[in-house]
Amino acid sequence: MKRFCFALDLRDDPALIAEYEFWHRNVWPGIPKTITDAGITNMEIYRILNRLFMIMDTTDDYDPAAKAAADAANPLVQQWEAHTWKYQQALPHAMPGEKWMPMEKIFQL
């Protein structure tokens, strides 16, 4: 198993944050399958204020580049990404077009 952690911000607007949470409790049909088909075995998103933290557990053969390519070719995923982007904002040091930024593990017990 591999684990990945990412961060992203939401727009600092309580109504938009509530909508974003609604859509993550009611994810569009088909989106979860695109996640599990890529080898992602568990995904959790946590929020404090407008900061999001995602934990993603994957199979050992999970390939982030293959997932990105599959997502880019999937119209449903592209629609979901466009839909959720209206609630999100890039972290201050993100590159243009970069959304979820990978985090570096600095401690483990």
C-alpha cells in the first residue's frame, strides 16, 4: 500500500463551503468508480476552516501519471473537476492549473 496526502484551499465563503461539502456527501454517480479503478483503495478529505487535507491510500502499483491521463480523457471527471473548481482555490505556491498539492510526510510514530 502507498499513501499520498494533499492540501487545497476552498474559497473563504461559508455558503460555498457548505455547497462543496454537500457535493462531497452526494458525489456524482460514476466518479467513485474512476477513483477505485485507478487503484485508490481509500480516500478521505478533512477540512478546517477553508483548508482541505486529503489522505489517499492506494495499491502498490498505483500510477499517478496514469490516473491523471485517465482523468484527462474522461468527460465525466472533467465535468466534476470544473464543477468543484468554483468552490476551490489554489494554495499560494501552486503552479498555474495545480489544484491538490502533495504534502511531505515529516513525522511518523
